[in-house]
Amino acid sequence: MIPPFDAERPYRLNPSVALRPEPFGALAYHFGNRRLSFLKAPELVELVCRLERHLSVTEALAEVPGRRRDASLRALASLAAADMIIPQ
């Protein structure tokens, strides 16, 4: 069972996930559950890649421009629900 998404916790890219850069952002493929996700913005790819350097998702989102924070938070919650990112 996947724990509920908590932006106050630290997250990281699941080690079972590979990111393939694309002009629109990246494709994320989970080798365990064989799911494919589209990261539709290069900024989201950068955010996912640097998540593990922060003490929480909220802290990582502080580096995202204010107008993009809500969308980024929703995208991260969706990636967590798909097991693409996991709590540290």
C-alpha cells in the first residue's frame, strides 16, 4: 500500500524508475509496475530530480515560481500515487 502524499515529508525518485529526457520534459518508466508517466515540463523534471536534496516537498517547492507551485504539487502527488516518487 502506498502511503498518502505528505508534502511535509522528503521524497525521492523511486530507484525502479528511469527518466528519459524529451523535448517536452521526460518519460518516466517504472520497471516494477511497468507504468509510464509523462512529465510535461522540463521544470517538473528538474524538481523531481532534486527532491531528495530537500527536507520536504514543501521546501523543494520554494524554488518553484509561485504561479507554478500548485500545479507542481498536484503533479508530485500524482507521481507519488503512481509510485514514481517515494518517501525517503
